[in-house]
Amino acid sequence: MTERIRFYQTGSFAVGNRLLDPAQRAVQSSPQRANALTCGHRACQGCGEALGARYAIDAALRASGGDLIAANATGCLEVFSTPYPESSWQLPWIHSLFGNAPAVATGIAAALRAKGNAHTRVVGQGGDGGTVDIGFACLSGMFERGDDVLYICYDNEGYMNTGVQRSGATPPAARTATTQAVGPEPGAPWGQGKSAPLIALAHEIPYVATATIADLRDLEAKVTRAMALHGPRYIHILVTCPLGWGAVSHDSVRLARLAAESGLFPVFEGAEGDVTAVTKIRHRVPVEAYLERQRRFAHLFAPERRDDVIARIQARADRNIQRFGLL
Ligand SMILES: Cc1ncc(C[n+]2csc(CCOP(=O)(O)OP(=O)(O)O)c2C)c(N)n1
Ligand code: SF4
Ligand SMILES: [Mg+2]
């Protein structure tokens, strides 16, 4: 007797599982999706930020019934999507400065409230530099005042728009234009930087989540959950940058997956100050599998291997795995 195995074809993640029950299908499976960030933009081939933004804002548009305004910080996402006088955005969208997207979003939400408009929703968005560094005071203020804004950070771990400089989200040992691979501790220094999602959580706001472009269904689901709530909400998405990371374009999704599966980027949800859910690692990989595919870490493998630095990075991943219970 042999047991029969049944396979269910649901379509790939890329096409949004369009053979599933309609209620379970992804936003991207629908021909009626918003195409929030449509064709014609100038992002590099394989840009994780373009992919993440498209999925996130399409999901937010569906959740709001198309009634959504976005405020965007300066950065690659703004520059590649809106070369004057063109725009790839299919929703009301405003850019002001590098450091004030949360404050602009707050202002829009306040203006809507003053006008008695309780239906239009507001999203703020920016890169890790705009969010974790220069815009952080505005973001913290937005959180503690309880403003009705969903803020999304697209974290590519550096100031990519201006030529790949280090940010507060750049990982230790990574080579950037301002952290060269020289000296006994090459690349970005150890003991600097910050975890924006954990600091957001410490504000005890209604919703905080991390996500990656390797799990786009999860990203859509988190945006949808965030949009069902009011008050300040924060989603931090790891987005790969082939140019800044020195990776091949077709590795973008793979690298995001390796970041999560190695434990270097913990994927979790939280609310009111507590972590409420984590995405478990399905196939644990050593950090080396992630590092060796990126030229920003090439100095750890040649001209001689830096096993000491690789072990230190592994210890960071192990700490995340233990701290968030990722296995
Ligand atoms: C006050 C100010 N300082 C510096 C700049 C130059 N600048 C524009 S975008 C940017 C970096 C953006 O990095 P990030 O927010 O991480 O977005 P990315 O390009 O990586 O997506 C910098 C330094 C600026 N526009 N305004
Ligand atoms: S530099 Fe990086 S973030 Fe900017 S468009 Fe290119 S791949 Fe995207
Ligand atoms: Mg960046």
C-alpha cells in the first residue's frame, strides 16, 4: 500500500495565491489592486524598497477603501518615484524634507480632524536614515502624542540615495562609504546604532511590527492589521538594496530571507509595549550564508578570513534567537 499525496496548487506568492479562496488571496492577486507605486519609476533592478513600498501601500489602500494620503521622507523611495514633474504614485502623496515625514503626516491627520474628516487615513514613510536618524524626534513625538498615523520604515541599512553612507541602522562590520573596510575593526563600528522597532514598542503604542520583503503575505497581513487600528502604529520592513549591499539583483528576496532565517533580523509583532507574536525560523542558517553574498562584507572573507568578526556577528544572531524565541 502506498499513501497518496495530494498537492494543492495555489499559485506562487508572487501572483498572490490567486487560486485560493477569494478571502485568503493576497492584495496583489486582484486585478483591481491599486498599483500604488506604478511603472516608470527609476529604482535599481531588484530594489527591495520599491517592492516593499508597493506591497505595503497597496495593502493600506485596500484597507482604507482607497481613502489614503502618504507623506514621504527624502530618500531613494522619494527620488526614484518622483523625478519632477513625473510621479509613479497612484494616491495623494507629499514630500517635504528628509527629517520631517512623521511631522508632516501628523499635520495631515490634524488637518483632517479639524475638517471633521474621520474617514481619510494617513501613512508616513521613509528610509532608515529618515526614520531612525534625522526624523527620530518627529517620530517619537508622533508616537507619544497618539497621532492617528501608520508610519512605515523601509530599512536598507544605510543612506543609499546619497551614495551609501552609514546610518543608525547599518549593521556592525558593514562597509559603507563612511565606514571603510580598513584597520583592525573594518567596516561599521560595533556598539553603535539602535533598534527602532524596540524603541517604538517602548512608547506603548497600539501596534508595532517588523517584516521583510521575503514574506510579502506577512507584510500585507501586518499592514492590514495596522490599518484596522487607530492611533500611532509602526512597521519596520527590511528591504534589500543591491547597489548599497553589493549584491546581485536577483538575490534581493533571498537575502531578506537569509537575514530572517539567520536570526539577524527578528520578525515580530507587538502592542502596548509587549512583543505579542514572532515568526519562527523554519530553516536556520549560519550568518555566513547571509554575509558571503554581499560585497559590503567581502572583507570578512578575503584576503584572509575574519572568523573572529563572523563569530561576533553570529553571536548577535544567536542573541536575537534567544531573546525573541525564534526557534
Ligand atoms: C537635512 C538634510 N540632510 C541631508 C540630506 C541629504 N539626504 C537626502 S536623502 C539622504 C539619505 C536617505 O537615506 P534613507 O533615509 O536611509 O533612505 P534610502 O535612500 O536609503 O532609501 C540624505 C543624507 C537632506 N536631504 N536633508
Ligand atoms: S540604491 Fe538601493 S534603495 Fe536606492 S533605488 Fe537602488 S536598490 Fe533601491
Ligand atoms: Mg536607507
